[in-house]
Amino acid sequence: MQEVKFTADALAEKYGAVLSTENLAEVLGVKKTTIQQAISRETFQIPVAKIGGKWVALAYDVAVYLSNARVVFNAA
């Protein structure tokens, strides 16, 4: 099995410096509506900002979240 590394550079290369809710859904393996609902309920654990009427997250913040999630998963 190939190891997947979620670095900010790798995410930025694929999606750009900011990820849309569509991009976040793809990276996290959930539906876009799940992302939108978590944002509106203020339970989404990745920092987001509204730019031009759309929610986005920095590639760096997504990479940090994924790295932390992997550490927790591996520790379980």
C-alpha cells in the first residue's frame, strides 16, 4: 500500500493555496453538504474563512488537521 503524505505543499499543488468546500469534501472523503453543515454548526475543526461568498480553508490548515488526525488514529 502506498503511503499518502498530506503536506501543505502537496495540497497546494493539487488544489491551490485555498481549498473550497468541494476540495475539502474530496480530501476528507465526505460529501460537500457534510462540510457545509459542520461549518454552519461551527463544529468544523479546520479554520475556514468566507471569501467572495464561499467558504475556503488554507492548504496549510488542512495539512495540519490531517497530520493531527493521523497521529490520533495511529495512537488508537
